Amino acid sequence: MRKVCFPVTTRGNYGKFKPVMQAVKAHPELELQLIVAGGALLHKYGDFVEDGYLGEFEVDKKIYFLLEGENPITMAKSTGIALTEFTSVFENLEPDVVMTIADRFEELAIGTAAAFQNIPLAHIEGGEVSGSVDESIRHAITKISHLHFPSTERAAERVRKLGEPAKSIFNVGTPSLDVISKLDLDDIETVGSDLRDKGVGADIRLSDDYLLVIQHPVTTEYDHNRRYIDETIEAVDDLRRPTVWLWPNMDAGADAVSKGIRVYREQNDQDFIRFFTSLPLEQYAVLLNNAACIAGNSSSGIRESAYLGVPSVNIGNRQNGRQRSDNVVDVPHEAERIKSAIEDQVEHGPYPSSSIYGNGNSGEKIADILAEFDFNIQKQITY
Amino acid sequence: MRKVCFPVTTRGNYGKFKPVMQAVKAHPELELQLIVAGGALLHKYGDFVEDGYLGEFEVDKKIYFLLEGENPITMAKSTGIALTEFTSVFENLEPDVVMTIADRFEELAIGTAAAFQNIPLAHIEGGEVSGSVDESIRHAITKISHLHFPSTERAAERVRKLGEPAKSIFNVGTPSLDVISKLDLDDIETVGSDLRDKGVGADIRLSDDYLLVIQHPVTTEYDHNRRYIDETIEAVDDLRRPTVWLWPNMDAGADAVSKGIRVYREQNDQDFIRFFTSLPLEQYAVLLNNAACIAGNSSSGIRESAYLGVPSVNIGNRQNGRQRSDNVVDVPHEAERIKSAIEDQVEHGPYPSSSIYGNGNSGEKIADILAEFDFNIQKQITY
Amino acid sequence: MRKVCFPVTTRGNYGKFKPVMQAVKAHPELELQLIVAGGALLHKYGDFVEDGYLGEFEVDKKIYFLLEGENPITMAKSTGIALTEFTSVFENLEPDVVMTIADRFEELAIGTAAAFQNIPLAHIEGGEVSGSVDESIRHAITKISHLHFPSTERAAERVRKLGEPAKSIFNVGTPSLDVISKLDLDDIETVGSDLRDKGVGADIRLSDDYLLVIQHPVTTEYDHNRRYIDETIEAVDDLRRPTVWLWPNMDAGADAVSKGIRVYREQNDQDFIRFFTSLPLEQYAVLLNNAACIAGNSSSGIRESAYLGVPSVNIGNRQNGRQRSDNVVDVPHEAERIKSAIEDQVEHGPYPSSSIYGNGNSGEKIADILAEFDFNIQKQITY
Amino acid sequence: MRKVCFPVTTRGNYGKFKPVMQAVKAHPELELQLIVAGGALLHKYGDFVEDGYLGEFEVDKKIYFLLEGENPITMAKSTGIALTEFTSVFENLEPDVVMTIADRFEELAIGTAAAFQNIPLAHIEGGEVSGSVDESIRHAITKISHLHFPSTERAAERVRKLGEPAKSIFNVGTPSLDVISKLDLDDIETVGSDLRDKGVGADIRLSDDYLLVIQHPVTTEYDHNRRYIDETIEAVDDLRRPTVWLWPNMDAGADAVSKGIRVYREQNDQDFIRFFTSLPLEQYAVLLNNAACIAGNSSSGIRESAYLGVPSVNIGNRQNGRQRSDNVVDVPHEAERIKSAIEDQVEHGPYPSSSIYGNGNSGEKIADILAEFDFNIQKQITY
């Protein structure tokens, strides 16, 4: 029995880990270990443990590592704290494989903690480009990982070029599509009623032609985040359409983004926006699928919306270099441009589904490989 | 004035940083910042500050980050501590460039602390292969660095293949050769008299045909380090030639290596070995240059000895994949093989000098580039 | 010039430090050092630096030490982080005296960091009893402090009994009364207009007969905090009077208290409460002075309200053992009892001013003593 | 079953914990938990786990917390690290009582970690005075502890005066006497042969009239430690009697003391001293009992030597304020005074046994109390 350890730190990575965790749990030769940590433990981002998001999964350990402050200094120090904390927990849980995903700062800490203890490291979503310190983190994690699960052909090719052995690289698609592919995305009633119990603000119906907005801070353009969010707010305020707005995640700069939203809420009488702090992927997918358009800089505006064919307006540089399908229009942080792009996309309506990010069976693929892969802990560059 | 910050953590990296620091200090457009940290502050490895090794350089800040224990757990936690500590110090010193070197665990912490604060990072000796977690660290540092100073053509080529922009890569050779090229390596008397005041054990003369031994722990073969050192000790004990032995550095496994040496010293009456805990490069170079043979797994048995043409017996996997000149013979951790390789090399005598690791002017080259390089903090992979 | 270092970590301790800091700054033989840290740096508690609360004072250093989570585990770990961080900062600032105050967990870290470096430690508000781990912290700080500024006669007597030398103990009163004694507490207009720009919710006038509510978590009764706040909410909701409500501070349990308040706000249509996250003492004092009654478990319901003669309803055990004047009525966490006590106190109206907590000149007294006190770093118990 | 957790961090505290641990292990209502941490894990101080000192006891968890450097800065930071690490381990082990002892810096961290999680804390050897920051630490631990086991009547009285409830204070004597009282202290042969296998230097017999020397650093007189050890070395070197010398423990200043000893050893040809790094109490007690005189500043020169009647020369201020029996002569750090005091004590010969530190049954007493004590986690000062 190989023990496969999943450190869940945000709703975003949980959404992608979940189908893999289900497949690992169901696999006869694998044992699931679950660590809930960082943002996933905080009420303000939606506490996974208390709020029941984790469903069937048992938590082996909780780790608090986020230093309050949400700026580059606390991001770096939180990474240091995460490294010392995950080291202890891996020492206790003795996993046979540790899973990392994408490019958040804590993923580098998790990967380092595993690699320094000679525990094999598997990385989901390596090989993508994003044009910020996140990208540096992503490639650094690739270079300390022993097994790679990129989610597109182009990403797999990049991992190979980075000097990783071809036999350690598997293009399995994005696991978040697993969840989406199994949902009844047209079940507006159940989800709609769930959503009415959450969030605050206007009463938005899934049957409305609503706009979905998610704008995260851009960590490398730290000082501009307040202006960036204000531009988007101005566009949305001008449009005056039914809007669902999700709060940003906890990266450096989140304070500025949150403040912008809070100031707008407190100083304006508007009755067309509903705010949510966090949603499980099951609800989020229905929300996205039924949106007239998604706007902001979330990766779901690139990936999941490609699969679902939702018109997407991607704002600014945060998703630079990520593979796009036809449904995406890129605009800079300018209210006027954002506004008109949204108008155009709403008018265009749904796009055909694209499979550049996979077909919804990543979880099983990953679990099968995890069970059989012959890890070489003494990795060496291929050239 | 660009402020260039050098974090000195071991005698090894100081030996390489020193000529660069001198060139930076002398450069009209650069300002030198010096952090002394970790092993460089400890008496047992030779305290740089107290023992006067730093000579002309002023210390801006000291950082203690090494957790006692010298095993994979403390190595990982020390990295976490280093990350939080260097973050504070960079916040205070506000450097314009941070220097990292090679592949030690703390270099990853130093690099991460800089990159997360959007401070440009320059890396010396990227692109080499070493076949252990150190290699993963080295390439991970490359992926978060903005400027690269590899020390051979092959290393430069690897950095380029790793997706770093060609214009950010400069093959400048190994800076430690700068020091060596400026020394009077035949000045046996001054150095010899200095050495007699240091170390403990037999009275070895530089005019003797002595053997030089340096064996560091192999971090990825943690449990074998005691056996490895014992094999080498057996070979040296059999040879009974004049021998100069340097204590290992502080990586995980150092305790086992040290214990092996201590046990041998306490249980055996031998009168042909002199032990040193730490030597400045100036003295070390003379010691190496006059050695009949160097044996062990130090990188100086590959690099500096290539330049100096000293016969070298490289033991085990620690230096796997590092470019070699003709002067190196590789043997496994077996006493008999080690012994006969040393005998052969001593008989062979000196080799011709090789320039695969440069020509002794790396410091000036690096300083000039640091002064003029146009940093792109928003780095992106080239493919 | 003696350098006197003030670590400001909450609005509460800043309110008390401020008059002392002013007196230190004005004193010819003293130099002020200011560290802003922890909760005082966070937007959610009101960022002191950005929000301009610090006025005339320059910040020497910021320290982030709060691990997100607000439970006993993160409280303990935050204390550990604070200890390592303050150690570095004291090493850099080289203060001649470090100031601590009261009984928060970070004060123990601050005191330990100073004492271990043999920096004299002065403690304001030692010798009080509060019946929880806070009390243990307070007395532990007394035992590592070299100079004591208790705020009542009874507290001074306790410090003496704890084995501290009589000549190191000075009953100077509570410094927060300094600020209050100098304010024009009847200047309803200026402050009222300031307050209308802050906070969210109902439009409350200072001329209204409003209720002031502040309920902090009780760290030793961690699991009960949600129930405690719900009882208070029920009482306030029943009363339906004009109410000003201040958010709790960041102790373990704050999440539960905040959630209770948030749930109430989101699920109830009420139009008689205005919420504030943080207020400078100058505005808070006017708010308190004009209140018909203060209810909750803030120490200001005991101390400042004694001086101002404001009717106070103290709920639960958090203020147990603190010296009370006649204006305080104690009730348990029961909605019915809270409600009727508030009604009685409002009916009773203002009480005469009491001087058990001093007369408003603590700052000058403390500064004078700090300038002249002959510290004995080698402290020894008196019996 | 009450789970009683012992954090063992030095040979010194293990010597005292051991009889208590044996009694706890044997008690039907108690369960033993053992954490080995800090200095107890390091080879240089004698690794408890590897070297088999722990005998019958199983280790539940290891904790590394010592930051290398051995100065006030690393002492403070190590305390911070210890606090965060012990917090995690207590969270996992869920002890019902945590044991602390005496006054080392990590004991404050251990106590704080327990108290902040509302785990009852028992403290052995509270109420003693020692005239340095250690004393502040000791009394601070008393103020956060819930159960007290002072080792003399005077110490118990001090704990009571510190405001602790009389019913929580038990004068049980020093547990290290338990071990000694059960040993055959005249069994010179077994122990003598054991000792010949350890240590380095001259061949000293237990039948010799040898001098026993242990000199620890004085943390509050940090800069003087090198001079202090040099004075003692000079005295011992002049005396030229058979001498057994134990290395100092790891407090701030240990580097200076160790260096003094090392320099003396390397620069002098002497053949009358045998050095030991660490000894189990069983062997140490025989060594002490047979010594003609003990000299230095170890507490065993005050306590155990009182019970054994060994002539003792106590040097300097480290043991100031500790209760003495007639066998102790105090001298300052002056070679001449040290030398003549040792000569006088050797001439005087053995003293009668004293019971001021108990009679050798502390372990059972403590275990019985631990099993039955009614802890009040909500402690409050008695006055």
C-alpha cells in the first residue's frame, strides 16, 4: 500500500485534488493521507473542515502556517513556517508520495519538505507559464519533483524540456474537469437554492443572464492591485447587469483587492451584485456554466470555461502564457475596455466545448500511475 | 549605486564569493552588502567573523539559522528558518541584487526570500549536475534566478536549456580560481608556518609528499555515511603516508562522518595525520597545490585540482556528473580501491593545468555584468 | 540618552502606551523607539500605520508574528514566532529599556526576548488579577521584569508580594486616563462627524442615549465563545436601543465571536446598531463618555468607565479579580440577565468619577522614572 | 489513566526526571509519555537515544529546537522555536500533565506551550534562587504552573509566597537523590571499568584521591566565561592532582568555556586529567562519591554533594542563593583562591550526610501526587 499524501491549502487546489483523492481512496493499492492547512482552515476563506466541504475524507493533520499580513514579507515568512511545519508532519505521517499542485508559494514549501526527506514528490499542473513569481515557483517545483502530471500537451512538452525524464511525465488533463464532467450542470434548481442560502447582496437567479467576476491580486504587481480592482469595479458598476462576485484568494495583495471591494460596497447603493466568499467546485461549476460571461483573472476563466464554452474576459497579466481556447478575450486593466469586452462576449453567447485541458478522467489516470510508478529518488537532469 | 548582497554561509562558498566581493567592492557603481550566516558563524566550522577570515569586508548582518542535529529533518527546518530570517534581513538591507551560489539547502532559502520580495537574484555555478537532492536544489535556484554565472560551457548550455534567456547567462568560470591564480603557490614557508600553528596531530611539512583528504557526508545516502568514512579511514590508515585531513562541512550526515574520524583518532595511535577544522582558501590552495594527491569527495578535487593539475582520487557519487579533467580517477567507497588509486596517482605525479573551469578573472567579469545588467524581474520561460 | 522601546501590538495597548510615548519623546534624556507589530498591522483590526493612528510617532520597525487561526495552537505558535522576531529586532535597535504592558501572549514573548538579551524590562499594569491564562502571563512577566508600573495600590502591593524589590515598584495609575483627562469629552460635534465617516450600519448620534458594546473572546473558555456572544446579541436585539458595537480583538476565540456577529448581521434586518472595527482612544473616550451604558467584557468597562462614571454591565469572567468602582454591575452570560442589568444601569444614569485607576498624569511619571531608575539586571527575589 | 509527559532536554534534567519517570511508569493510574529534545539529541552532549541512556523508556517524539550559536540571541530564538515545536507535539500527544524542571530557557517554552493549550503544568525544583536570568525563568515558570514540587523547605516557602495555593505545593526533595540512594556507591570496580572505556586523557582510577571539575558558562556574565574557565584551568594545572573533568552544558557561553578547555588541552602536555563529555547519573554519582573534592559551579556541588558529604569548592555566582550544607566553600573566579580552597577541602576530607535536599524517595511521592491531584486550570494568585 502506497501512502499518498494530499496537502489541501485552498479551495482552488482542493477542487483539483478532489477527484484525484477520490480515485486514490478507491484504489486497492493506495492509501489516502489528508493534511488541511493554511487558507483551507480559515473562516474568512471558508473553513474546509468546519464547513463540511471535505465530505467523505478524514483529516490526518491540520497545519497553520499563514502569517497575517498578506504582503510579500509575510508570504515569504509563511513559506518558511510552512516548510518547518510540513517537515514535522511528513516525519510523522511517513507518506510514500507527496502531492503538490500548480504554483502557490506554499507548494514550494511542501515540495521542499518532502524532497529534503527523500520522499517522492508528484506535481500536478507543471509546465504552465503564468508570467510572475508564481511561474518561477512552478518551474522550481518541477525541478524538485519526481513525477509530473501536466494538464496539456504544451505543458508536458515544457516539463520535458526542463530536463525531466520523459517516462516521469504524464499529460492527464486538468482534474477539475473530472468533477465538472460528472455534474448535472443544468440542475439549476438545487444549486440555485443552495446559493440563495449563501453570500450576501442582491438576489441573483441562475436563470438570469448574469456576469461572474473573480479577480485575484497579482503578486508581482503588488502596488497596483487596488487600481486594478477599481477598474474592474467601475466596469461592473457601469454595466449594471446581474452579477455574482467571488472574493479573491489570500495571495500577497489580497488586502488591497478586498479593500477595494469593501469600499465600493459601503459607499454605493447597488442592488445587482451578490458576493460569495467561497464555493465548493460543485456549485461553482454550475454557476460558471450558467454565466453569460466570466470576467477577471481566475484560471477558471481559461480552463474550465474552455471545457464549458463559457465566454470569458481575461483581465491583465495574471494568466499570461496559459493556453487558451477560442472563448477567451484578453483585455488590460482599463474600465472601458473591460466593459466593452464583456458586452461583446455576452452578445456572442456560448462557445463549443474544447478538450485542450482534458476530458474529465484525470483522477483515475493519476491514481493508476501513482500505484505503479517506479520512483527514482536520485533524479538527474536529462541533458 | 547598485547594492549587491552576499550571504556567506560556509568556508566553501566564501572562497568563491571572495574574489567577486573584492571586485564588487572596487567597482565604482556597486555597493557591497555582506551577511554572515549559518555555518560561517560557528566555531566548529571556523568562525569567519571572529577568526578574521573576512579581512577587509565589513559585516552588515549576522544570521543564525542552523538547527542542531545535522539530519534531513533539521536540514529542512533550517531551510525554513533561513527563509524567515533572510526575509527580514533583505527587508532591512534593501539590496538591488542578491547573490546565491551552487546548491546548498540554505541557498534555496536565500533565493526564495529574495524572489518573493521581487529582488533580482544572481546565481553562480548553476547548470552543474551532482546526482542528489543538491542537484534538484541547484536547478530549482536556476528557475527562480534572474541572472546566471555558470562556470563551464556545459553548465551554461544546461542553464539555457532550462528555459533561461540566453542574454541572462554568462559563462565566467569558477571564481575560486581568481584567488588561486593570484597566489604565490610556491610560497611554502609562510603558509607552512601558518599551518603549523593550526590543526592538531602529526607535524606535516609542505615539502612532504603528503596526501590531502576531505570527505563530506553524502546527503542522499544518509545512512551510509559512517561506512563511507570508515572505508576511507581504512585506506589512509593502511597507506601510512603523511596526511592532511580536513573536517567535513555541516550537511546532513556530518555527525556520522565526524564520529567516524573521532573514533579512529581516539582508538588508534597514529602519528602521520594532521587534522584541520577549516582553512582560508589562500592556505588551502597552497596545501592543495603541494599535495601529492587529493582524495575524498570535495568539489575541489574536481575543479581547483584541474587548474592546478593535482592528482585526484574522487570517491563515491557526491561529484557525479561534474565535468572532469584528466587528473581525476573515480573509485567507489571501498578501502582497497581507494588505497590503490591513491598509490597510482601519487606515482603518476602532477598533471598539466586545465582551463575548463576558467582562467582566474571571474570576479571582475561578474562585477561588470552586475553593474550593467538590465534585470527583468518578470521572468518567463523561453519556450 | 536612554533608548526606550515600545512594541505596539493592539489598539488597546497603544491607547495606554501613547501618553507614555509622548512623555518619553518630550523627555530630554530619553529617546523613543517604536515597533508596530501583530494586530496593529492588520486591516481587520485597523492598521495603525496606514490609518494614521500613530500621528507624530515614527515607526522604527514592523513585525508580523500572528499566525492565522485564532485558537490556542496558533496563539502559542504566534508567541514562539514573536519571540524569534523580537529577538532580532532588539538585537538591531539595541534599546536600553523595553516596555511591556498587561497580559497578552505576545507581551510574554517581548519580555522574554528582552530579558534573554539582558535588556532591562519595564512592565505597565502588573499585579492585577484576571482569572485566566492571561493572569499567569501577567505574573510571569512581572517575574522577568526589572521595573514595575502597576496602576492601582492593590496591584502594586501584589507585585511587592511577588518578591520584587519595593524600590522597583511605582504605582502610577493607568496611562489611558492621561489621554482622557486631556480631551474635551463634551466635543460631540467633531467626534460625531468623524464617527459618521467610519463604521457601517445605523446612523447613531452622540446625542442619542446609546448603548456601547464590546465583547472579546474568553481565551480560557475557548469553546463557549460563540454561545457567549449569542447571549449578548440576544439581549441587545431585544433592547432595540441605539447601539454602538466594536469588533473583538484578536485573541484565541475571536473567530467564533466574529462569526456570531456576522451571522446576526446577515440574517437580521436591524437598523439600530452601528459597527466599528477599531477606534483611536481619542474618539473611543468620547464615545464611552457619552454612552448611556457600556456592556461586555472589555477592561474599559472597569477602568476608564470608573474614571468617567459611565454605568457599566460587565459580562462573564474575563474581568474577574480586577478592582471595580461603584459603576460596575456583574452578570453572567445569560441574555435575560444582561438585558435587565443594562436597563437598570441606563435608568440609574452617570456615577461620580473614581480615582482608583489614577488621575491622568501617568505618562510623565513613568518617563521621569525611566530616565533615572538604576536598573539591576541581576534581579533576585526579595525573600 | 493520566498521561504524564516528560520533555527530556539535557543529561542534567534527565538525571532528575528518571526516578520520577520510573515511578510514573510503575504507577497503575499513570501513563508515561517521553519527548527527547534539544541537547539530549546531540552527539556532542551525548545522544540519549543512540547512546542507550534511556534504557527502559520508549521515546514518543524527538524535537530539534537548538539553533547553533550558543549565545543570548540563539538562546532566545531557540526558545521561540521550542515553543512552536512543543505546541505541535502536545497537540498530538494530548498529555494530561506536562512536567517541567528547574530554570533552563527551554523549560519556559515547554511550560508556555502547555499552559496556552490549557494543559496542567507541574514544576520540579521551583522556588530556588540562583541570581541570574535563570532565576527569572524559574519564577516565571512557577507563575504559569499548576502543581509544584520544590526540593527544600525554603524553596517550598518561596513558592507559597509567590502566590501559589498551599495545596498545590509539595516539598518532595530532589529526585536525583533517589537514584543515588539506590546505588551501591562503593562499587568501584564496575563503574571504574565502565569509565575507562569512556572519556579521553589520563588513566584515572576511582581509588585515586582525584579532583572532580565541572564548570558551566554563566549566562548573565556572558563575556567573562573565557576568563572564568581560564582561572579554573590555571588552578587545576597548578595542583597537578588526578582530575576528572566534565564538559560544560549547552547554555549561552558554552563555546567560550569549551574553547578554553580545548586550547589548554592542545597547548599543554599534561597527563593527570581525564575528560568526559557526558555521564549517566549512575556513573556520575559513583564518581562524585569517590572524589576527594568537587570544584566548579555545577548544582551537584551543592545538592548531591550535600547528601554524599563530598567536600565542594563552589566557584563564582552561578549557584548564588541556593541552600548549602556545611560541605561547601565559596570562592570567586581567582586561580589562587580556587587552588587553596581545593587544597583545604581535600585535607578536610568527607563531611556528614545532610538531608536538606531530601532522602531519596521523591519519585514515588511525585507519582502519587500526580495521580490524585485535583488540577485547577483556572489558577489565580492567592492574594
